[in-house]
Amino acid sequence: MKQKLVSISTDVLGGTPVFSGTRVPVQTFIEYIEGGHSIDDFLEGFPTVKRERLVAFLEEAKKRMTSRAA
């Protein structure tokens, strides 16, 4: 069974989508990338998010955005 990449709970940041097992909002990562920062910059600033989780998140986003159903 795959571990969830993102979790949403009213008990964690009022229901803001976060990387599972952390309190790091997905939106923060998106804003880092939009701002021209690297993935390494993000990981350095948020060490509770592991590279493997971030890569899996990006792979899932790619899969969803490139599928015919998207």
C-alpha cells in the first residue's frame, strides 16, 4: 500500500494540504518553485520533507497532468 503524499486534516493547519507526516504546506513548495528557487533550496528550508516524497509528489502531478483524463 502506497503512503499518501499529501494529507488534509482540520487538526493540521486548519485543513491546508500538507506533505504527509509534516506541517509543510504543498502551496509553500509551489511558491518556492514559482519564485525561482530550486528543489534543494526547498529541502534545505524544510528538512521534514524528504526528497523521495517530493519526487513522488512531482511524479504524481506529472501523471495526472499528462493523462488523457486531465
